[in-house]
Amino acid sequence: MTLDPICCIKEIDQAVDAFTNAVHTAIKGSIPQQTPQRCSIYDLPSGIKHSIAEKNRAQRQWQKYHTPDLLKKYNLLTKLLKTQISQHRGEKWEAATVHVKDSDNSLWRMTGRKEPIPQIQGTIHLPCSNRDKAEVLADNLATSFKPNQARKLTVEIEQEITKHYLEQPPETEAATIEECSSDEI
């Protein structure tokens, strides 16, 4: 992008449009077009889908009749399904890691995108100057790192309980300790 001298309002508008298009193109280029999807039931092989249906059927029967043999069948199908799913996940992982190399950044791409940390915003507007940014950061740190109020609350509660206890007369006589001889011990 070259900068030519701007003489009139029309050229300013064209320069702004060109800059806006360049920014939009850069943003679109940096965002991946396809987001990774979690494994759904539709991605599973037909054998595992059939096992899921069998397990669900056994679960419904056991919930309806509550017999020990139906519970045994349901537990067996649940364990079988867990092993099938773990084997399937292992096979998918092996297939995904076969072609991973550290030289072409494919290992880095496998780790996935991290969630972006949201920016710290001011109460009224986004800070632009360094002074505004410093004030917003100071406000954020001041609100984030307040002293723990739990200790103050427990002290207040203890004081209230003590005050209440001292204001009321005792309901029973205080127990007295009588002397005892060594034979009694």
C-alpha cells in the first residue's frame, strides 16, 4: 500500500475505503474458516451406534422391570460401549498423529486455539491515551485485588454473638468442680 499525497475530500474517502478494506482482508485472513467440532454421535461408526441403541434399550427395560438379570445385561453393555468408544478414540488419535511433524507447525495447529483474554475496558469508553490506559488498569487492579471481607464478617458475627451471650443471664447454674482424692481418680 503506497501513500500518495491527498489533495481533496474524494481522495480522503478513497484512502479511508482502501484502508478499511485492507483491515477487513487482514482480519478475514487471520480467522480460520472452519471451527473444530466436538465429536458427535453422527461421527461414530455404525457398530458403536448400534451398541448405543442396545444399551439404551437395556436401560429402559431395567428401569421398567428392575430385575437383576436386566441390570447385569445393562452394565455389561455399558462396559462394552465404553471400551468400543475408547478404542475408536484411540484409533482417531493415532490417525491424527501419524502425519504430525514439528517442522511444518502441524503439531502447533493440533493444540487448538486458546480462548482470547478479554480486553480491559473503561467504564465509559475504550482508553486511547497512555494516561487513560493506566487509569483503567489501576481501577481494574483496585477492584480485582480488594482485601478479603470474609475475615471482617466473621469478626463482626463473633462480636454480635459475644454481645448477645453476655447480655443474657445464664439459663443454668454453672457447674462447679469439687475436690477429689487420689483414691477417687
